[in-house]
Amino acid sequence: MEMAAIAVSGLRKSFGDTVVLGGIDLQVPEGTTFSLLGPNGAGKTTVVRILSTLIGFDGGEARIAGHDLAAEPDAVRAAIGVTGQFSAVDDLLTGAENLALMADLHHLGRPEGRRRAADLLERFDLTGAAGKLAGAYSGGMRRRLDLAMTLVGDPRVIFLDEPTTGLDPRSRREVWATIRALVAGGVTIFLTTQYLDEADELADRIAVLDHGEVVASGTADELKSKIPGAHVRLRFAAVATLDAAARALGDVTRDDEALTLRVPSDGSVPALRALLDRLARDGIEVAELSVHKPDLDDVFFALTSRTGADR
């Protein structure tokens, strides 16, 4: 793909006799968020380590920000940022000092380093805490500082390996807002996460990895549509109405105690209109209606089977 920030074809990796990646293909357009899902042991971390040049690979091709991963690793490193599961923040330094250290590592001059640090502190709402030791930061502040440190080198592609692990719900939302802002600014995000709602919220496209193979890919809605189980739940005011609706609809699952029927349906507006019209023709009134569709949890469990330690 001409505009792909990440283009992977036939990527393979083995550790000894164990095949970790069996020839995977990935395409991530520029300025989007891509999420790689999979159970522990599926190979997610191995993919991130390969694409961020931390380890080699056995076969296939990959281009990151237009650079060949095998032939131009230095150019790839210059174009990417990596934020892992565990924070790279030094607790004994202040927020400003952590950013200054990263500026030195990127060989920025002192004036440019100070300017970049000040910009990032303001961008990540950390200016007021710039002089405080990072060890005193909350979990959300630490993760924002970690992301700010990743941006010192002005990367075009950022790999986020389970970035919100261990954060409370408020801190997770703060990190989500930061990721959205980065993508809005043209940065490409490659996200691995164990939180399926996180992928649902953030990812433009998702790939599901299992046994070292990509078993499905697409938008969240496309993946959900592949899983059976969508239905409409109808609740009625009386048993007699429940009985009449069950006779009228036929293929339903009933719950007499809750006075509900579960009707297979895609939940679309035309399908709902047809369902209600059918009941109305028989004079059957519905007390309550709700639509239930498979979520990413259902997708995950339907498409994956592995458990164990992540590679």
C-alpha cells in the first residue's frame, strides 16, 4: 500500500523449533490506530519487538514509515517511538528532567531540547508538575509522561504495547484522549491491548492473532458481524401477551420468569420495524425492547483458543 505506515508481508519468526509467527500480513494506513489482539502466547509482543527492530525475523518483508525493516533499521528507528507495558520514566528525576534526558539521547541541542520539553509538557497537561519527581506522579500522569518521552524524537509511528495495563478507569480515559490527539495530528498508532473495549474505542482497524496467524481482520463492526448471536430482547407485561408473541414469531427463546423473548435479528432499523409491525398486526404490545449484538469479547473467544505466556 502506497500510503501504508506499516506494511508487513509473510512475516515469520521461530524460537528453536517453536513457530511463533507463521507468515503474517498486516497493512496499517498512515494517521490511523491499528490494534493487534490475541490471547497470551499468540505472538503480539513478538510482532512489536520485530517491527521496532528489537529482534530479527526469519522471513517475509516489512516496511515501516517507508523504510525496509531489514535493510534500513536505523532509518526505521529514527521514524518510530515505542512505549511498552512498563514505564520508562525515571522516578528519581522530575518530569522536565526525564524529557531533557530523552532530548539528550536524541542528540538535540540544549535550546531545542528545552523547547521540545516545554511543548510536550504543555501538550500533555504536565506543566504544573514539571518540577515534581516523577515518582510522585499518579498512574495516568506517569503514562502521559511516558508518551511525551516517546514523542521527543518526533516519531511518525508509535508502538504501544498494552499501554494502559494497571491504570484505573479515569487514567485509562486520559491515555485514550492522548492517543486520539496523536492520531488527529497525523501519527500512526500500533496498539496491542488485553482490554477489548480499548480496541473498540480507539482502533480504526483490528487484527486478531492466534497460534502465530492472523485469523481475522477488519473494523470492529466488521469483526462483530462475523459472529452469530445478534438478537432482539422483547419484554411483555403479562404471560398471555408473552404466549401470543411466541406463537406469532415462532423461532424464539423464551424466559417465562422474566417475561421475555429472545428473537434472532441483526438489529437493523428495517428488521426492527418489520418485527414490531408483525406483532402490531396481531394486537400484541411490547413493554420493552433492547438490541443485543456480539461485542469484541464474543469475537475474541470465537476466534482464539490459546492460553499461556505471551511471546
